[in-house]
Amino acid sequence: MLAVDTLILGGGLTGLSAAYHLDKQAATTGTLRAGNWLLVEKDARLGGLTRTEVIDGYHFDHTGHWLHLRYPEMKQFVADVMGDAMQQVVRKSRIWSHGALTHFPFQQNLHGLPLAVVHECVQAAIEAALAGAKGELPPVNDFRQFCLQQFGKGITERFMVPYNTKLWGCPPEEITADWCSRFLPKPNLAQIVAGAIGLVDDQAGYNASFIYPRQGGIETFAKAIISKLPAAKVRCNARPLAIDLEQKTATLSDGSVVQWQRLLSSVPLPDLFEVLSPVPEGLRQTIKLLRCTSLRYMNYGIARTGVLDDIQWLYIPEAHYPFYRIGSFSNAVASLAPVGKSSLYVEVAANCTDSDADVKLAVRQFLRDHGWLDTDAQIEVEQVRHIRYGYVVFDRNYFGVRADLLAFLDQAGVASRGRYGGWVYSSMEDAMWEGYRFAQAAVTAS
């Protein structure tokens, strides 16, 4: 039996950040226990969803993985592992809606839409603002009500409801607004009116710019972290078969047993609870209430330039399209496609029941309609991919269920973190930050 102070389950950004910072703390503080860790990853290589697939010279991440940093510690972390291998990119995103190509975000850039739509959206935004000023706002129970109060009926029904229905795979009435605190731009009335008359502001929101590796795709960043980790402390092709919370042992699929003092897991909560014992039966029933979409997306390699013009990603809210977003890796970073070619990803709506073949036909037609595809012969890569866990659904059960599960794990010495370990809507930096914070707390505890 191997004994470690810290067992890390999952080699995505949360686990990699924790391992890196545990070693760093051990080196700088002399706290030897901090460096006594083992990272276990079920797949053959580390990185989690921070991976890049290379096909015939085209580079494809698992859809858009653009890195936004706000914490000084994370900026330093990236600088330490990447040096000058990152570049900064200014966002160029657009929306295709009502037959018009407009700037993102929709609620702040109505100019260019049909005049009747602009009038409807502005009038409703004014009415919503007046109601708010008078204090005539009922309690908000769901995302649709939140949008009605924030933006008015026009923007809500023209964009917020159709787009988010495609994203989450369920009506916005089933989702709370708590997920969107920093992710959804919330312009005031003056900004909405300014955008309606053509004073464009397409730099609103948390992701107005981002950083990304100059070469090799987002996995270059994961590989840079991995290169700093001792190979002897990393074990791939191994997953937990059983975790005994009383004995603090983990039996792995490679036949080994690991004794741990503290455990960091970024394993999706439902998968983690499948291997835990003992667990109260009530919690095993509770976990069935967690909801998460799966993600179907497509990679496209197209032998021509100018696909999506210079747009890096395009939002498509209308229900008759089976996809909700199309992005171009190579429009953000040219090295992600061979010279003279374009690499794209297409995210299929979670509520879409169309076959892969039908979605492919719809994508091709959409690209042709916009002059971004001349003939099907230009398509050199067209492949469908599936991710089991996509977007965590913030329904009415969410907060109580999540709190009960995480409280139980904390009491057992298990820190469940990351997007699916913590069961949250979050960014890559959030995952890195949670790994860093875990390492800081572990050193303090030592």
C-alpha cells in the first residue's frame, strides 16, 4: 500500500494546478508533507478537457478554450509555466439573428437588426427600467423572469430565451439566474439605447480579450504544467474503483491501493459517489437530482481562408438552426490551421434531436448561405465528438443538493473541486484557482 499525504484524482487543470502548487509550496516553505502527493488520471494523458486534437495539420480543442485571467496569482502561474509562449487576443464575436449579423452582446448591440425588432426591444427595456425604478418588481424565481426584469420582454424573447434554451436543453423557466453573475453582460438602459442607435460596444463582458498559446492549441498550456511535475508522482491509465472514507484508502484500477490523508477530486460528482463508501442512502438518492447536459460538437477543417470572415465565434439563437455557436480556432490564432485553411468547431444544441448527418447538412448550408463555403470538396475534416458532461443545470434543486453533497465530502476529508467536481459553471481560471487554493490550505494544515 502506498501512503501519501494528498491524493489527487483527475488530471485536468484543477488537479494539475494543485500538484504544481503543492510542489512549489514544499520547495519554498520546506513543508515536506506538501510535496508528498500522487496524481491519478483515468486516461492515457493528462489535461482533462484542456486537450488539443490534431488532424491533418488542423488543431481542434474541445470547443473554445480561451483563457481569461483576473487573479494576480493565476497570471503569475501562467507566466511561470509558459514564459512568452502566450499571446493576447482581442475578442471578435458576433450574433446571427433575424437575418442580420450584429455585435456581441445582443442586449447591448441591437443596431443592425430589423427596425421593428429594435423598437420592440428598446421599448420593453424602457418599460422594465421604469418598473425597476418604481420598485414594481416581483421576486425572481427563474432565468426568464430575471431577464424580463433586467432587459425587458423584447431582448428576453428575441435572444435570451431561444439561445439559452438551446444551450441548457430545457426551458429557462427551469433554470435559476444564479449561474450568470459574472458571465452575462448586464448593460443599463443608457447602454442599451446607445447600442440600438449604432454606438457599438462589443467589448462588454468578462471575455473581451483572452490569452492563448502561440502554437499547438490549448493543450500546450497543460503540457507546460505537466513538464514541471515529477513523473514519479503521476499515474495515468488508473481510476478509482473504490474509495473507503473511513479507512481513507483508494483502490485503483491498476490493482494498487493508496492510503491518503486528504483527497482532492475533480471527478464529476455522480461518478465520484459511485465509488465512495460508506455513503448514507439518502445522499445516494439526492445525487440523482443533479442535472447536466451532454455536449455534441463537430470539428471542421476547411481548405479556404475567410471562413466566418474574421469572427472568432458566432452565436446563433434561433430555434430552426440545430446549433447555437460556431467558432473559428484559426481566426483567433492562425497557427491552428494549415496556411490558407480554417479550423472550426460547431456546438450542437442540447435539445437538438437531429441526427449527426442532418446537423452536418445544416452546417454546410449555413456556411454556403454566408459565402463561407464554396463547395463541399473544401471540407477536409468533418468529425463529430461527444462529451458526457457539458453544462451543469442550475435548476431549483441545485443549491440544496450541491450543498448537502459537498458538506458530506468536506467532513470526510474530500475536497471536490473543479467544474464537475464542484458542479458549477466556471472557467479554466476558476479550475486553476481552486487547485491553487487547495494547495494553500493543505500547506496551512500541515
